[in-house]
Amino acid sequence: MCGRCRGPLRSYTYRSHPHGSRLYERCVSYSWCSPCRRYAGQMVHVPKDELLPDPLGDLPADERDAIRRSSRLVPYVDRVLTRTGAAPRPRWVIAREPVEATSLLRDYFTDVASRYYGRPATEAEVDAALAEDPSDDLVCFLVGRYDGAPSGCVGLRLLGPGVTELTRLFVHPRARRAGGGHALLAAAEDAALDDLRAHTMRLDTRHDLVEARALYAAHGYVEIPAYSHGPYAEHWFEKRLG
């Protein structure tokens, strides 16, 4: 079980030495959490007569060996296990959805406005925030479902060639402390890198959003000089992707 989101771990073990080698029983094993993108690897002993299922078994030998030697191994196997249904379904499932198809965006503005005012925001104040900061320029909007219920979101903007901006990162209070922020941030980075061909992610945030700044730092974001100007932008971060 993942210590961050409490979801099931996935694993992959393979033999790194040819049959007949005295090291044949010495295998490489990885375990990871699919939503959180956290993994660990180690050498393990597997008896020579034990059959190891191989999700890469359909690939040509040279391609299989190349993937095993690269950083693509865990993401590749993770996709295979998801596609084939050969692994437990993670508690956080994140996918693209239309912005207008969920109430999470309003929940997001309600949350950040309430924290800004230091009291519950009124409906009028939330309506004003939605109007002042529209989301029609988002090129990607991801919704995270925790145990099937819509419980978080994150959006992406294009700032320029190869540069995306992270925004609207939100986890509903009912699903907090379950790894949702880490899972949504990792999914947004994957979307920026794979779908939008971005090499850099930027974001801005407020000074009072301490948990958010800690999350970004934990994922390798570093503070940079201001690249935008807005009433709620007080810290700016950047990360090189890939």
C-alpha cells in the first residue's frame, strides 16, 4: 500500500541474467504507486524454477532490453498493466474532462477565496472570481476521481513554445491527505510533456498557500523571478520536464 495515497502498489520483477548463468536467480524488482509516480527498485532472489510473468514479453528482445535499461521502464509497464487490467485499480484515477462538466472549478474558487478572505466566501464573491479569472484558455483540464468520486482538478495553459503553466490545482476537502495533490501534479506534468510537448512548467501561487508551495518544492520546482502580474501572484515556480 502506498504510504502517500493509501492505494495499491504495482510491481514488476524480471531476470537480468541469461538462463544458465550463476546469477540467474538474481532479479531486478520494482514497485510503485501509479497515481503518485513514486517507485523503488531493488535486487531480489527468485528461484530458477519460478515463472515470472513479463508484460514486455510481446516486444522484440532488443526493444525489451532497451526499455529495461531506460527511465521509461516503470511508466511503460504501468501503462501495460492498466490497459490489460492485470493490476489493481488505483484509488486516484485522473483523466481529461471538459471544464464545464464538473463543479470542481467552482469548489476551487470557493476554497481559495475563502482562504484569502479568512472566512467563507459568499456566492457573489465566487461568481466575481470566476468572471475575473476565466478558464476558457485552458488547453488541458484534468479531473481526479478518488474511489470513483470527482475529488480534484488541475489545468494547463500554454505560455509559449514548450512552456506550460499549471493552474487550478485543487483537492476537495473530502479527499485530502490521500495523495491527491501529488497524483494530480504528476498527471499534469505527464500531459504537458507527452501531449503538449512542453519542456518547462511554470506556476504562480499565493504566500498563504503554504501546503501548495511545499508540494511544488517536493516535486522539484524552484522559485524564479516574477513572470506574471496578478493580484494573487506572490511566488513563482518553474521546473524542467523530462
